[in-house]
Amino acid sequence: MATSPASSSSYPALTYSDALTLASRGHALAAVDARLLLQHVTGATIAQIVSYPGRQLGPIDRMRFESLVARRAAGEPIAYLLGEREFYSRPFVVTPAVLIPRPETEGLVDAALARLPVDCMAGLVDLGTGSGCVGITLALERPQSRVLAIDASVDAIGVARRNATALQCANIDFVIGDWLQGIDGHRLAMIVGNPPYISADDAHLGQGDLRFEPRAALTPGDDALSAVREIILQAPAALAAGGWLILEHGHEQGPIVRQLLAGSGFTDVFSDRDLAGHERITGGRLPD
Ligand SMILES: C[S@@+](CC[C@H](N)C(=O)[O-])C[C@H]1O[C@@H](n2cnc3c(N)ncnc32)[C@H](O)[C@@H]1O
């Protein structure tokens, strides 16, 4: 990269090896984060970084690397710094406007796909789409279906649209909206959603990555289950007979979500556990 002599002398070149040492020893970054940031800045592969430790970063790359390392050391999520997170083996653009897709949410997709035939041509809804990771994955895995992805955040819908374009997903539409308001009468085969389910006074909101994620993506307010309750009340009017509603929720909320579904007339109510053994996904279907 071309630089002026003045900037070269204030920012002397740094080798890959020096850069990794600076990040891990100087800023206490995890080795994996240091390597990911170096790859991001230089465009080098892991193999190139390992094979050519003496290769130099130019002054501008050095500045960018140091800035990202400082931001990571201050707690900014690595996914926001890289601008990307993998979900269901596909890369999704993420910005601070959207929740960072979580591995547990892949369980929501698994639960949905297990109940949708491969040649499903039905209408599906993804509530609170965020980055679009759930809705786009369902649309790509069931290419004959039509997915409607809804979010209250204009900025999140912008990111989700970007992801749909980048992943060449054509069978999905995006709507800015408040859960299922205005969607009744659609006779959908399935509604899935990962709504906010953390109470506003939960101390976790002040910790780790959560500090940087959109608050509206994490908490619906003082009542952790208010969004879940609203969706369960609205869903029967939008679903076809036999249609499924499947929601992600907090690890202690399985029993109450099952109770709410049963109370709204859903049958075949189930809960799936995450890899840690916690109930995280609960769903049910309307009677035929
Ligand atoms: C937990 S995030 C889920 C994002 C994404 N589906 C995922 O799993 O990574 C919840 C999403 O619900 C959206 N949301 C919050 N309140 C909403 C509402 N009343 N109507 C629609 N979407 C809402 C937030 O903007 C956020 O994108």
C-alpha cells in the first residue's frame, strides 16, 4: 500500500508475528481473535500468516490493525469488528444494528426444517429477523417456500436485505412491522421467531457482547416474556390449520412457553434442548 515517508516513519511496518504478539501480549486478546483481525486487515489466509511470520503490514494496515485490536480489547464483539458471522455454514453480514447470530439459534432452524418437507411450497414467517439469519436460511433450505421476514427495526431490515442479496436468496420478502400485526389471514404453514426474552433488569445486559448489541433485540422490557406472550396470542389468526409456531426462548422459560402455547390452543407442544442441555426452543401446532 502506498504511503508518504512521513506516515511511514510515524507508523513503521510490523511483521505478522509482531502483530500477533502485540495483540495477545500487549492487549491480552485471545490468540484466535488476534489472528482473525490480522486476516481481516491483510486479507491473508491463516496458512499465509503461519507460513510467512516475517511478512510486513504496511503503515495503513498497521494503523487499522491497532485500532481494531484496541476496540476488541475494550470489549467490542469480534463479529462487529469483522462485520460477519457464520450461521448454518453461511456468512452473514452483521452490524451493530442487529443481534449477532448465536449457535443456539441454529436449533430453531433445525426444529423448523424437521417439520417442513423438502419440497415445501408454503408461506413461512420469521419474526424479529435481525440479520435475516433464520428466515434466509429457511428460504435457502426450502427453496420452493416463500418466507416473510419481519422486524421492527428499519436498520435491521436493511442488513437482512443485504444478506439476502449476497446469499442470492430470492424467495424471501422483508417487512418493517410490529410482530404479526397486519399479517392475520395469511394461513401460514409456520411462524418461527427468536424474540427478545431477557428482562430489562437482568445483569447480563451489562456484560460481554450484550453491551454492544441493540437493546430492542435483547429485551422486551421488564417482563421478559411479553414479546413471547404477544406472538403466541397473535399467531393463531395468521396460521393455517395444522400450522406450526416455533420460538427460541431463555433457558429457564421452556415450561411457561409450553403452558402459553397449550393455553392458546396449540397441540403437539415440544421443547428442544441446546448442546448444554437447556430447553431453548419450544413449539406447537394448531389442530387440523
Ligand atoms: C433476539 S433478536 C433476533 C434476531 C435474529 N432473528 C437472530 O436470531 O439472530 C430479536 C429481533 O426482534 C426485533 N424486534 C423487537 N421488537 C419487535 C417487534 N415488536 N416487532 C418485530 N420485531 C421486533 C429486534 O429488532 C431484533 O432484530
